[in-house]
Amino acid sequence: MKKAAVLFFVLTAAAAALWLCLDRSSSGLSRRQQTLLQQPALPPATKIARLVVRKSAHEMDAYDASGRLLKTYPVALGRQPVGHKQFEGDGKTPEGRYTIDSRNAQSGYHKNLGISYPNRADRARAAAAGKSPGGDIKIHGLKNGLGQIGAQHLRFDWTEGCIAVTDREIDELYALVQPHAPIDILP
């Protein structure tokens, strides 16, 4: 009987843990993240002229051409978020000034906006270490087929160096960020 009770307890605990992982509510997120997720969508005529990622805060600010803050998005980063990307496979999100240099509506991660990493200095630093700097750094949504995870993706830094937002948020950014907009990625 004791074995059955222990087995029941273990299975119940495992089921509860799985349910928490699949829970689409905002539980498990910080109050700040919850507040940011409740912001209204930007009007369709809005033009985002500049983005600033603050890695330590896990936030990305969107500005108009006059420098007015339009919205702040909570973000997930590379699985090793501290420090500047050094080479391909290090799991870090780059730091520095880049531009939005491409768009992909057929991404494997809902949609994406390309970031102009690596720049000349990034290539030189990686070459000095005898490595590839990597590339394909994007602002993107969730992996296709996993969009129902929604904001729960914010619980962990999970990308290979990209900046991840929800599918709803990448839809908004994809529509409103101007071509070649600068993006500053800060520590």
C-alpha cells in the first residue's frame, strides 16, 4: 500500500508540474512582465524608428522618429544572456549598434526581423579566436506550432542568440518597424 501511495504522489506531482509548464496564464512571470504584456497594441499607422534592447532588464523599447518611447516589450534572449556574442554557438545575444536589415514572414519562428550582426568588429574578434562569428540573429516569435505557449516563453532565456517575443508582438513589430531602423543592444 505504501508503494501505491508513493507512486500516486509522484504521478500527481509530475502532472501538476506539467500543468504549470503548460499554463498559459501570467503566473510565474514578474509583475513588470505582466504589466508590459497588458499594454494595448500600437495603432497601425505607428512607425517604429528605433529599437533599444536592455538585456539586463529583458526588455526592448520601441521609439518613434522624435525619440518618444512608444512601447516596451518583455523579451527572452540567448541561453547565455550575459556578455557580448563572441562566436557561433556561444548562446549569447550580441551587444552594440546594428540595424534591422531583413524581414521574413515565412520564418520557422512565426515571423522575424533580421539584425545586421555580425559587423566588421564582430567578424574580426571571432577571426582572432579562430572561430566563426555566427549570424542569423533575429527578433522573432515562437517556434511554429508552439505559439500557444505565449508569454510563458519569458520564463527562460532559450534562443541561440536571438531576441524572442510572442507571436502577437512580432506581428506588431513586423508591421511597424521601419526598414533599416537602428537597434541598440545594451548589456
